[in-house]
Amino acid sequence: MFDLPEQAAAPAPSPHPETVALMYEALMRRISDQSADWNQLDAKAYQALAAGGVTLGVASLGVAGWAPWLVLAAFAFICTAAASIAAAWPQTFTSPFDARRLFDEHWTEAPADLRYAMVYTASREAAPANSLRLRRKSLLVTAAFAGFSAEALFIALWAVSAL
């Protein structure tokens, strides 16, 4: 009925190259820190699994005590093993600096545009996805060490019950 005059769309502000460079450096450090945390949590998961297995193995060589304590210790080890394996299970660490993706999607872009794309991907996709996976890994490693603690407690009770 009424024709509204078309308004000229305001040009979108382009990112300032120095700002993009600063953000790039900060996000690169964050992704690097996440990668280091990822590896440390995997190592801790394997340590919990190894410690639980060694503890149960050495305890099973000991003197017989009240059997249910040893059964509970074995169950706690199974829980430790499950949490450790789940924490260390291979998952994809998301990196905005993945060479294949950069080659496939950004080959023809100018360096400033490429850096902006990497900053955008790091801040919107990679860092949040990795943070979520790291929280899950952290909870599983915590559960693995809680299982190991329970195992050690049950073995101690088993040893004391033999006295």
C-alpha cells in the first residue's frame, strides 16, 4: 500500500587489522593452553588407571581379610578404569589453525582476511568446543581419582580386617 523509501544500509564496520592481530595472538595462546590442558588430563587419566591397577594387584598378594572389602576395592577399580578410559578416549581437539581446513577454505584470501577468519573460528567454534570437552575430561579424571581413593580405602579396610 505505502512504499517506504529504501534506506541505504550502513556499511558494516571492517575489523581494524591491529585489533585482529591482538585477538589472534590471545586466541592462539588460549588454544595452545587448551591443548596443553588436554594432554595433561589424558596423562592424569592414565596415571589413575595405572595406580589403581598396581594398587589392586599388590593388595591381592596380601593376607586374606574380610572378602567384601576386596570385592568393593575391585569394583572401585572398575569404576576408576571406566572413568579413566572415558577421559582419555580419543576425541577431536578443534583447532582454527588446522592446515587442511585453511587450505580448503581460505586459500585465496588476503592475509588480513585469513587472520580474521581464524580469529572468528577460534572465538566462536574452537575455544568454546574445546572448553566443553575439557570440562568433561576434567570431571571424568576427578571421578577416576575418586574411584582410586575409594579403592585405596577399601584395600586399607581389607588389610585392617585381617589383623
